[in-house]
Amino acid sequence: MTGKALRVTNGHAFHANLCQRRLDGFQFRGLNDSQDQFHGNGSRCRGYRSRRGTASLLLVYQNVLCPPIETVVVTVNKLPDISGLLGRYDLGQPVQHVESLGAAGGFSGAEFWRVQTTTDQWCLRKWPRAHPSRDRLEWIHAVLQHAWQEGFTRLPLPLADSQGAVFAEQEGFFWEITPWLSGDVIEGLPVATSQLSAAMETLAHFHQAVVSFPGTPRIAQPSPGLVDRYRLLQKMIDSGLDQIGRQLLSTSHRDLAERATVILETSRRQAPSLISQLERMTRINLPWQPCIRDIHRQHVLFAGTRVSGLIDFGAMNYDTIATDVARLLGSLAQDDPQARQQGLLAYQACRPLTTTERDLVECFDQANVVLSPLNWLQWLIVDSRQFDDWSLVLQRLDELIERFAGHP
């Protein structure tokens, strides 16, 4: 069977290029809540992955020379009940088309669908099972609602369902639907000055909108994000770097090993001075407010030079605004001193920074430069985390290394 549809017992059709070898005698048996397995005859086509609609196939063959009988394993991700979820909401018009976007280029584990009605577009989001918790997601939505009420509307405010709930739970996952925000992200560097200024101004406006969120701690305290970075770097110095180095010896990914070697060598040079700086900064008491904590250029949408929206608030929590300023400025300006100065001026036109906050921006930025690539090595080498698109992972590592290796 070559290039034909294979229909299996759960009723979903998939396209499979099976190397001109028929598959006979398939049997169905459930593996778990998210996978099913089939066995039959076939030839080797290792690593072939096909996507059709919102499902995926993984075909594993045993012998490229096509001996008489071999095993074929087809892993099928079950389709979620999209129609049942959408039935909870009043979208104003009938749904005409639903397009699966997968992870939409992200690494958080969230999945997305574009929902098209007669007149509008919506974004359906499936949060990863591990995070956020119900309480955390309710808090995130409350902050977004507060920002909207304060006049900051360039964000994806979740739609309430017929019962008034702004997210649903199905099969152990949380789901939400928001209006589709139009716009494009900045792909390459350097960033135009107009876009840099617009992005930093927009971040300042968001911070001003949520500073009055009810329940925000009013007692100055050390930055939790900076404390986390200090503890992580100390752990890396004590044992983490050595552990990554040991496990790197057994990796089969040469492309990863080459990048990891650069990261480890540079980390060992930079970590001692950075840990001293972080230790000093974690003693400083600072005002807290809701912060995005994962704001970078891929999460800022533009219509020309105007920011049309900010997206992805899944990491939002209380912290000092310096963490957001550092994250976005580092993503847009990197180490260009003129661009960094322009970005800070644009932010401060709306929300002035204290001397301590400006120092913290630089501290956060330096910590991010060192710890971001180390986090990736921890996930890939020690934790053995899997990502759908390996090329995107390597691209992300290369971006981090380019700036990391250039630091003294």
C-alpha cells in the first residue's frame, strides 16, 4: 500500500507511505488514554511521521530489505472532542472550520486550534497536564480580566461558556477559547527601532494596568524569580554541570553533543562571578506585582510597527517588573548597547524605573543568558524530555549559544 488512506477501527483515516509494502491483518488494542497500537506486516521506514488533520502517525519498521513478516507499530494520538468543547460556547456564528496548529512553534506542551466561524476566528488552547493548576489558571484569568478592565485590551481574554466558566476540564486537561489576535511576530534580528520601542511601551502599559490587581502583596520582598535563578545556578555549580557532562557521553545526538560542549565550557567560566552577583541581589526587598515572566519577541504580535497583542500568559506570577523588562529587552536588543538604551527609554516613558530596578534588569538578563541554555541541557540530556520538532530545538539552542558564547 503506497500513499493510500488506512482506515482503522476507531474511525479515523490516516495517510501512510508504506514503502510499497502492504499492511495486512491489523489488530486493535488500547495502550492508554492517548495511544492505540496496531500490528501488521511491513518494511522499514524509520522515523517517518505523517500528520493529517489533528492526528499523527509514527511508523516503525524492522527490516529495510522487506523479509516475509515483520512488525509495524502505528501510534495514533486520539482526537479530542473538539465539537463537544466548542458546544459549550456562544461563538455568535456556526463553526465552519477547525485547524490544528499543534504546539504552534512553542515548547510548553500546550496545543492550539484555529476555529473559524462565518465572521470571526478563535483560538482554542489545551493547557499541558502538568501546569498550570486550577487555582493558578483562575488567578491568571483574573489578572487578564483586571488588565482589560483597566483599559489594556491587547491580550487574549478567555470567553466564558454558557455556565460562566472561562475554562473547561476534559480528559484531565484544561481548555480555553479566546479571540484570535491578528498580527505577526518578529522573526529575525536586529529589530527595527520603532518595533523595539512599541514592544517596550506596551509592556509598560500592561504593568501599569495590573499593578492595582486586588490581593497583590504590598510588602517589599526579594524577587522570587531571582531567588530561583540563584538556587538553580548554585545547584549547577555544585553538581549539575558535572551530571550533564557525564550523561552527555552517552547521547546519540552528535548535533546536541557539539552544542552542549560549548555551553558547558562557557558556563564553567561565567558561573562563579554570576553567582556572587545573584547572591547580593537576592537580599534586596522589592515591590511585587503580576508579571508575565515569559515575555519575548515570539509572544509580541505586530501590525506593522504597532503592537496588536501580547500572548501566552501561562508563566504569569508575582515578581518584580525587572524580570519582564529583562526578558523582553534581551530578546529584542540582545547586547546592542544603543538598542538596549532605546528600549529602556521607551519603557520608562510610561513607567519609570528606579536605580535598583535598572540594576536588576541587568542582573536578570545576565542570569538568563547563562541559565537558559543550561535549562535546555537539563531537559534534553538529564530529564530526557521529548519535543515534537527537533529542528526547532536545535534552532533555539543556536540562538541561545550565539549570545551566551559572546559574553565575557
